[in-house]
Amino acid sequence: MDLVITQELARAQSQQDDASLRRAYELIKSANLGKSEFDPMESFSPDLFVLCAEQALKMGHPEMSDDCIQMYFKVKGPVTQFLGRAHLCRAQLCAPKSAENLEEFENCVTQYMKAINFAKGEPRYYFLVYNASVLYWQMVRPFLKPGYHRHVISSLSQIVHVLNQTEEEDKEWRAELMLELLDCYLQAGKKEEAAKLCVTAAPFIKANVPQKYRHIFSVMVRHELVDELQLQEEKKTSISLAVTYHINMLKAKLDKNELPEDVNPTLKKAYRHLSNYNHQRFPSVREEKILLLFELARLSLTLKCEEISSGCLSDLKGIDSKVS
């Protein structure tokens, strides 16, 4: 029985064949109904419930998937990776139909956390933690809007913690979620928690995902999340960070309506730094210089310093003409 069902599911997957999926599903249902509660189900593996549920979900049959998951949990099979995978299926099946429905959101989050909490205790199941974090994030993104960030913090902070605890190898993914959590804290007005996160997130990103470090550095400067002396020392380590520091210090003052009367010296200092930024040797430096020139030009326009904004735009045209 197992072999026949497995073959039908394999055919359904490789050929996207609805008929094969339906046959596998009917075989699973009849096998399940034909068993008494005292039967240990030696000839029928509960894993097939989950395999069929996963395939049905991929092929757009949520009702079939849900039925398989319900049968799986009623059987109470052995504790294997399929328990975690069943929770993941259930989480996807109960995804919120609207970004306004917080009750559905909380229910869905609960299912993802069940999968993650199950998998984090066993190294061979760590892949499920990663899979769950990706699926969770796809579900959460529509809720990242004004007034809703606070609802995401609890689950996202747990997921970031578990990914660190399991030492997930995709360090760029961990860094991305750390930055998203940092943004959630700030959007929700939780500056103290944001500062605490930076203590671990900043060195992790600097060491493992250096291309994202300027991002977190700019946030730390603008929102004053780290000691000022530390930031001043940090900006000495690269032109990129020096320019980022000056831009975001001005943005921080602008946010609080505390701009000095004459902002031109700071803008000119940032522009001078950029003039010394040699972008011709490395493509990554070129991309970063373009981003910084745009950022400085935009801020200069906001602060009515046309001389600097004009210089930035002229430099951008120069970079573009050399490439073309």
C-alpha cells in the first residue's frame, strides 16, 4: 500500500498531475478508514498523510491538504520530522485572508511556533526551523504597516533567537530578520529593546554580512541607539561609514527639529569624503557610492543646500557616463 501511494505522489509531483494526487488521496483515506483503533498501522505509514498534504497544498487543493493533516493528528504516529512538517502545513492552511485580521494572524503564528519549538530541540530537524522562518516571514510581511508592527515583535524576536540558537548557516537570512526586528521595535516605539538588539546584531552583521552593516550603522546613528563615542570611532574605519554618520546625524536632528542654523559645513564634509571614495576599482564600491550620492543629494535638497545637491548629481552623471 505504501509503495503504491508513494508512486502516485511522486507522479503527482513530477508531472503536476491532479489525477495521481487524487488517487493517492483516495487510497490514503480508504486505508485510514479500514483500520481499527487497535491496529498499529504496520502496513501504512502516517508520514504519507503529511506527504500528501504537502503535495496537495503545492497543487492548490487546500481542502484535501487539511483533511490529510487532520487524519495525521488523529492517528498520533511516532514523533518524527513529519510532526514538524504537519505543523508547517497547518500554518500555511490557516494563513490570514486579510492583513486586517489579527485573530487569524495570531492563530497562524501559533502553528509556526509549534513547528519551530518542535524542531529546535533536535539538530537533525534544524532545517525545519529555517523553512518555518521563511514561510512565517512570507505570511507576516503584509502586516508590516503603521500600527501593526507591535503585533509581529513577539514571534519575530523568538524566531531570531532560535535561528541564533541553532546557528543557522544562512547568515544573510539571520541578518535580514534582525534588521526587520530592529525596524519593528523602532516603529512600535520600543527604543530600549532596539538598543539591546543592536548589541548583538551589529557585531554579527559586521562580521558575517558586511554588505548590510552600513544599514544597521545608519539606524544606530539616526535613532541614537549606541554610545556617541562608539559611533564616532566607528566612522573613522571607512569613508562609507563617515558619510553615513554625517547624513544620519543631520537626519536625527531634523527628526527632532534641532537642526543647527548652518548645516552646510556638515554637508560639505560628507561630500568631500565621497569625492575621495575611489569607485573605479571595485563594482561594490561604485554601487555604494551611487547610493550615498543619492542620499546626500536628497538630504541637501531638503535642507535647501543646492550647491551640494548639484555637485552630487553632477558626480552621478560622471559615474554613469564612464560606465556607458
